[in-house]
Amino acid sequence: MKVVRTIQELRDQLHGQNRISFVPTMGHLHAAHLSLMALAGRHGDPVVASIFVNRLQFGPNEEFDRYPRTLQEDIDKLQRQIEDTAVSMIARRQPARHRCTDPGPAAGDD
């Protein structure tokens, strides 16, 4: 298993791959996440799991700062679960400031 921490590292690892499976998570992995990883492995190779605690998924009164960050435990779980599959991960910290961009109307919303 390869742990990557930047977009460029991920691009380098995936260069030339055309059957990538992606499992986005916010970390603090449990059995359902691992089940998704196994399912993803049946449909693609390599499997990429993201571990990213996204501030935008928390409401104004929800505890973003209290959400468990268990990166090393998550890596250990993935290594035990996916022994024979190349798994790449991107682990990034949410910047203190972030921008939200309005993508505009969706196609067909004219």
C-alpha cells in the first residue's frame, strides 16, 4: 500500500491507470468503509481511498474540531484489509480558510 499526501504524488501513482476505483472517506474508518474498499477492489485496480475531514460537511453548530482524526489507525486498518491490492491514499488537512465557488447552473437548467 502506498500512502500519498499530495495531488501530484497521486497523479504520479495513477499515471496510465484506467480502472481506478475511488472510495472517499472522512477517516475514522469502520467495517462499512472496509467493505466498500473490498467492493471497490472487485471493480477496479488500483483502489484509491481518500481520508479528508471536510469542513463543508459540517453545519454551523456541528463539531468539526471534535470529529475523530485517526489517520494512523485508518492506515493500519486498510493495510490489514487490502493486503494484495495497491491502495493509494491522499491524506490532507483542511486549510483554516477555504473558498466555496458557485459552479453556476447545471447543464439543462436553462
